[in-house]
Amino acid sequence: MLIVSLFVCIQQSLERFQTRKKLASLTAQQMSDIGMTKERHQAELSQATIFGFVRDVVLFIRNKGRVS
């Protein structure tokens, strides 16, 4: 069961990583449409690295799956 939980954690983190990568291609109008500020956009893009991915996995494990 622990391995399944770890796999789910990695899968969710990978999904967030890919979504953050796709944010880089949004135009200013599209960001406005989804209600994302320029500061939040930059914050999300800064997490779209391998270190951000690993940090996301570690935080997820540390919080035992609780969404913050």
C-alpha cells in the first residue's frame, strides 16, 4: 500500500510539474482570463524545475497527502 501511495504522490507531482511548464506559453490575455496575476505566474514558473518537482514530492510525503 505504501508503494501505491508513493506512486500516486509522484504521479500528482508530475502532473503539477507539467501544468506549470504549460503556463510558460500563456499570453497575458489568457493569464487574465484565468485570474492569474503576473506575480503568481512567476512563482509557478519558478517551481517548474526538477528541484521544484522533488520539493513537491517531499512536501506531499511530509504532509501525508493533505492538500494545502
